[in-house]
Amino acid sequence: PDGDATVRLLPPKNVGIVTKLLRDDRQMASSYTFIGRKSRVATIFVKTYDPGEYVLKIYGKDMTDKKSKYDLIITYIIESSKPSTVSSFPFFWSEWGMPGHHLYSPINGFAFVSESTTIQTPHSTS
């Protein structure tokens, strides 16, 4: 693909899905993949930052069984011809869900590696 790939799966309702994206046998940050789920269809979106070969590993587990672990379901080899036009997907820090935590800047919500991002908390700004 040209920097963006999409994989659609139809897992059973009770199966949770996580992904790992690798480049040169090194795991990339989780912000290069995003899992959306609508009804029973799980759509995995992938961003690549450079042309080349990537490995997408998809894991699943039975969410009704608290003792179950994520097992490898399938592996895809993705050959990217050019980088994505957007460097990565936005991701959320768990602290953002706490009352009083707000993204202060940039106001449009896009945060890039090369730019600073300000998060306002009830007690400080970082």
C-alpha cells in the first residue's frame, strides 16, 4: 500500500484483539495501528512511516475467560511503497480519562513527534 493498510476481521463477539507492528524485527509504537470495531467487524488500520516491509501480528483472546491470554491469530506481511501522509494515529494516555485533564494545545488534537504538546491537569501543565 501507499503508507496505509486496512485489515478487516470478523471475530466472535467475545474475542478481544490487539496488534503488534514490527519493522526490522523491532516492535513499533502502538500509535502506528488502530483497531476500530463496529458491530462484529474489527477493522485494523496501519500507518507506515517509511517504504519497506512491515509485519503485522494480530492477537486475540476470549474476554469472558479471565485466565485466557492473547494468542497469535494471524500474521500479515505489509510491503509499503511510500510513507503514510499522516505519521501515526493519535493515542490516549490513561490520565486523560481522569476528571480535569484536557489537551490544551494543539487545539486541533493533532500531536506530532517533532512538536510539543501541552496537557493541562488539575494541578499542573506538562
